[in-house]
Amino acid sequence: MAHDHDHHEHDHDDEHEHEHELDEDARAEAEAEARRRFALSQIRQYGDPALRLKANEVEEFDDDLRRLVERMTTLMHEAQGVGLAATQVGILRRLFVFEADEDGPKAIVNPVVVERAEETASDSEGCLSLQGVKVPVERSVRVVLEGKDPDGNDVRYELDEYGSRVVQHELDHLDGVLIIDRTDDEHRREALAELRPRAVLR
Ligand SMILES: [Zn+2]
């Protein structure tokens, strides 16, 4: 899931900031943008068949799995996202990484929603695999997720509204479901108009 850039702010309250510092700010920003674009180039984009496939249960909790989780966590950070599913890097296994709060990144393997609030809310969502698209999606406001960590230990997450939204988005990826499937017809049409020319050009 993509980070909401609307909330991105710069803190420049020192009007006597030196030019040199501004140069460094600009360079750091350009470098972060280059890293973001490179990370996105390694994430499957809309039109890629892997995004429509159902992922399989993970059976082996080995070094390969842990390396995959590390790679996905780095990609999520560099792409400035808040969640990334294995299907988005072309790996059809049931796991995703997410970072929905200040507690740092988490990985969950073979995730299952064990409790779900009946109450739902609609909010705007983006996706690292659907660049330039933001659509309203209705989600349960609270879910409890159970699964394994990359070492095979049981984990359970009781998530707040934002965390619940992130994990429901990532869980959908493991079943080949995208935000355009979950939004209303009007937003779906707009999103497809945004995505189609790009899918053809690739
Ligand atoms: Zn996504």
C-alpha cells in the first residue's frame, strides 16, 4: 500500500537557513526520489499477471524466506510504502510486510483474519503496483490477524483502523485482488483510464 503523500510536510521555519543546507536537503530529496523510482521498478506493476494470482501457503521457514522478507522490507521502505505483499515481487507465497505505526516494520506469513468488526469505513487508498491511482475503498475498521513470523513462531496483531486497512489491502494481494476491484464503478473507470496507456507502453 502506498504512503499518503498529502501528509508529507517540510519543516523550514528557520528563514536564515544556509544555502549549503538547502543544497543538502535538495540532494537528499533527489536521492530518496531516485531510490523510490528504482524500488518501484522492482515491484510488479498493473498488467503483470502475478498480481492476479492466488499465493500459496508457506511451508518452509528457512533462510530463503527470511531473505525474501528482508528484501521486501527494504523495497517497501525505499518505495515509501506502508505495505508490500510477496505477489507484488512475483513470489506466489502467502506473506506480506507492513508498517502501519511507529513500532517498525512487521512481516506476517500465512496471515488469516480471525476477527473482523462489522463496522466499515471508506478511505482513499493507493498501491505501489498501481502508480498514480487513488480510490476510495470500504474496509472493516478493526481486524485481528493471526499467522507466523519469518521464524515460524505464532503472531497475532490486533489492529487499529489504519492498520486494519493496510493489512486488508495486503491480504487482498495474496488472493489476486486489487483496490480497483473494491472501489465504485466511477472511480474504477477513472483508475483504468490512468493505468491503461501505461500498461500498453510497458
Ligand atoms: Zn497494493
